[in-house]
Amino acid sequence: MIEVIKTCWSPGTKGTQGALRRQIELCNQLGLFCTAATTPYQLFYYFYDFAAYRGVFLFNLVFITVYLSVLPLNHLRWHTTASTTLVLNSCIQLFVVTFFIGTGAGVSLFYFTFAFVIIFLYQNLRRRTYVALLAAIGLLYLMAQFLFPAEAARTPVPSPWLEAMYAGSVAGVLTLSGVLLHLFHRAIDRAEKELTFNNRYLEDLSNTDPLTGLGNRRALGEALNREWARLARQSGVLTTVMCDVDHFKRFNDHHGHDGGDRCLQQIADVLRGMLSQPPALAVRYGGEEFALVLPGTDAQQARILCERLRSAIERLRIPNRGMGEHAVVTVSIGVASTEHADLRPHTDDSKRLLKRADEALYQAKANGRNQVVYLSYQGLAKQA
Ligand SMILES: Nc1nc2c(ncn2[C@@H]2O[C@H](COP(=O)(O)OP(=O)(O)OP(=O)(O)O)[C@@H](O)[C@H]2O)c(=O)[nH]1
């Protein structure tokens, strides 16, 4: 049943999405709503005294036809024409109906509110144009009130029908006000969602290395500070790792910068594959250097993990012809860990832990590359 009702306001929505779809649906719904709202008045004019109300009845027939014409107009994808037709039709109807039956039945207030709601159909108007349109509709309403007071009506409506019509108009105004409120809410909701989405997108962008898709130095800083603060609060262990591609300059010289970029991407894929679970984090530290943050990973586990990492990269067998016919790309890795119990408040910080991993990396390079060297936060170097 609901599906059948929905098809009534579906003309023109096929193939459209999002804001445009909602805009077309609303336009169709308003056309149908105004037709339905005018119908009881038409029944009254017809059955009560057709001879007296023939003028307003016939005009209303034209207005109803025009309201319904928004369905084919939207179907033809003339969406702006459909919206404009609705606004103009309701404004003219406001004037004509008030001319015939006066302001007592409250119809001018109804069409005034209606025109207000329709303005929402124009999504891309400038603020000044919105204000001008609203002011024009307001002025029209005041003019109708002034020109056609109840006592000057051409074909006045007798009591108690006048009161019934007034109640109908008020019900219509309340319904339209509900629609207006709903539209406001939806617009605010949409703006909020867009803002949240854009903020998240910008934050992701500012934390991501564009070449490899890994985190960047900013993401590393944030993760390190967070994990360090956690370690200072509660028992646990934290490991940082620095990983540097060996003889990458020779690789670049021989395979070109683009080849170098592809090599870095392949290495990043290995890191990503091995550290898929947060809070472990792999970032591109800069150039051909990567860094890892491994919360909850102790020295022993870190050494095993880094050895697997080193050997996985070697097993990629990316040729480094700059270093000889059969040479392949390798990495040197420096590891440093610390525990909650070893921290000295006020003197230690996360940067020192990273520096310690860098010292371990330096030793791995000095010892001949393609190896893992571990340094405890305060202790001596050990080879894995
Ligand atoms: N393709 C590419 N190369 C880069 C990028 N960033 C830095 N490099 C290159 O990485 C190379 C780093 O060279 P070095 O710092 O001398 O180190 P290395 O040749 O790897 O020698 P060791 O680290 O001592 O083994 C330089 O040639 C840089 O141009 C990048 O984003 N893409």
C-alpha cells in the first residue's frame, strides 16, 4: 500500500539520488497536497450553491489542473519549471480566492504558508534571492488582506461554513508548518553530516602518506603520545621500530624514481599486511624510512615480528641492480621497547623511545644492513 502511495509522487525521480530526488518528491507531494486541500472547498461551492460560487469554482479547477501539471513537468525533468509553477499558482490562487470569498475563511493564510514551503524547493538560490522571494510573498499576503477584507467579498461564505473553512485552513497551515519544520531539521541534519564527513576526510588526509597510503609522521606522533600516556598510567609494554631500505639511493639511480616509488609501495604493503590490527601502527616516516608503534608487544615478540618483516621484504625479491646482478632490496630494522615499570616520570618521553629505535637502526646499518637490532630503552644493543 505504502509503495502504491509512493508511486504517486515518484514522477521524475527515476535515476536521481540524494537532494535532487528529495526535491522532486517534495515538489510532487506539494502539488498533490494542494489539490487535496482545495477539493473540500470545491465540494462546498458545487453542492451548496453552484450558481453563486461558479466563478471561484471554475478558477479553482484551473488551479488544481496547474498543481497536477507539476507531475508531468517533473517527469519531463523540468524541475525548476515545476517548482516555479507551484509558487506562481499558489500566489495567484491566494489572490483570486480571497477576491471571491474574502479573508474570513483563512485561505490567504494557507496559500501564504504554502508558498513559503515551496521556496524550499530552490536549493541553490543565493541568500539575497531567498529573502527577496519571501518578502514578495509576504507583501502579496498583506495586499490580499488589505484589498479584499471579509465584508467586501464578492461571494461571501455564510456561517457556520465560513468557520469550518477557517478551521480547514488552520489545519492546512499547521500541516504545512510541520512540513516546514521537518525540512529545516533535514537541512540541518544534512549539513551536520556533511561537516562530520568532511572533517573526517580532512583528518584522514592530513594523517596519510599519499604514496603508500600508510600513516604519516603526524599520525605517528599522535599514536606515540597516546600510547606513551597510556603506558605512564597503567602497566604494559611499548615497542617502537625504525625500518630503512638499504642502498635505496643506488636503487633509485638504477631503476629511476618511479621504480623507487613502486618499491616503497610494495614494502608498505608488507607492513600493512603484517600490522593489520590496531592499535599497532605502521607509518612512512619519510623518504625510504618507515616506523612502527607496537603497543603491548614486548621485546621478544617485537624481535620475532621484525625478523619476519625483514625476511618477508627480502623474499619479495625486488631486484636492486644498482648493487649487483643478483642483489635484491633489503631493509635494516632498529627496535626499542620499554615497560611501565622502567619509566622515570618527568625525564622520559616517547621521542626518546623513537630515538632509541633510530640508534638501533644506525647500528644495524653499521653492522652490515639487512638485519634487526634491538635496544632496550636504557640498556645495551643486541642483535636479533
Ligand atoms: N623513489 C623515491 N625515492 C626517494 C623518496 N624519498 C627519498 N628517496 C630517495 O631515497 C634515497 C635515500 O638515500 P640515502 O639516504 O643515501 O640512503 P641509502 O642509499 O638507502 O643508503 P643506506 O640507508 O645507508 O642503506 C635518496 O636517493 C632519495 O632520493 C621517494 O619518495 N621516492
